[in-house]
Amino acid sequence: MLILENLNTLSEQHMLELSRTNLGDRLSMCRLLQKAGLTPVVKYDIPLDCLQQTIQENGPAIASIRGHVVIVDEVTESFVRIRDLITDGKLM
């Protein structure tokens, strides 16, 4: 998703690096995103309503839940839409 949303601004090398990178730790992911010219936003322990606002302002979030990493696309009052690599990237 990051690659598609930034297709016009990423070099081919950065697209390859991002597409071949696993979700690593926070520091390594921030470095990789910055190297590609993107600006990661790091927040800790934020309430769901703040997470939704952050997603609306900055795009999908990479969230760690008890050590498991998922991508959060949307938060509403009734559900949280995530992508989980364990489910082959299918929406849950």
C-alpha cells in the first residue's frame, strides 16, 4: 500500500527495497521509510479514536499487538480493518 500510494515519488530502488522488506523492528522500519523519502509517524499506546485520526491524516498504520505486527487501514466505532501477513495479506 505504501508503494502504491507513493508510486510517483519513489525511485525504482526504493520500491524494490520496500517490497522485499519484512516488517522488522520500529527503528529499522523508520530508517527504511526515511531513506525512501517517506515520513514515518511514531506514536505509542494511543486510543482507537486517535488512531483513526492519525490514519486519516497519514495513511495506514503499522501496529504491534503483543509482539505481532499488523497493518491498520481503518478504525470505526464497530470494527478495525487490518491486514495481517499470517492471513496472506487478506483483509480481516
